[in-house]
Amino acid sequence: MTEELNRHQIRTRAFQTLFAMNANPEADRQVIYQQLLSDEDGVTADVPAYLETLVDGVLDKQDELDNQIKKYLTTGWTLQRIAKTDLVILRIAFYELDYQADIPKRVAVNEALELSKQFSDDRSRRFINGVLSHEIEPEK
């Protein structure tokens, strides 16, 4: 895996890392990175800076990100009821929306929807789109 990852591929690896850490908070992040970044021959690529930025940022700001997500949950819904995949995708999206000024809002939302296509189902994608659409409306 000598070629450099694009931003979408980095977001995919960030999702996989955060999902793994959500399932096992004691997991060694560097070990996860190495598993996600090594090729068939076991050659490991360097950890892209943006991957570390996303993973560290989401973990550092998780409470704030969760509070933002909670604002969009209907009565009777809690973070615990959201599918873990959807929660991780929403955390990444809100992190990019709130803390990555160089990422256009529509790009952050689009990338979240791409991740939901890859790791979730149509219902989840509609839910994620519904939550995130509130974040980009004022930009019109």
C-alpha cells in the first residue's frame, strides 16, 4: 500500500478505527492503524496525519459531538438506541462540520452518506441525512 490514501479512504479508515475502539475501548490504536494500513504482503503504510486528526478529534470531543447528535433525536430515542455504525459516522461528520474549517459542510455531509452506503443500510442513510441536513440548511 505504497500509494497515498485520499480523504475518502482516510475517512473509511477513521470509521473502522473508531468502530473498533467503540467495541473495545482498551484496543491499541496503533495496532488498529497497522492492521488497516498494511497491504497483502504485510507492508504497512505510514499513518496519514488526517487519519490521526479525525480519530483523535472524535475521541477528544466525543461528549460534545454526542450532545450535538442528541439535539436531533426524537422523543424516546437515546444515543444507545442508534446503531453503532451510524453513531460513529455521525460523530465523524459533526467533528468535520465543527472542527475542520477547511472542509466544506456539504463535503462532510456527502462523505458521511458515502460511509453509510458502505457500512450501513438505506434506513440508516436516511436517518444520517436527516440529522445532518439540519447542519447545512443555514448555508443556503
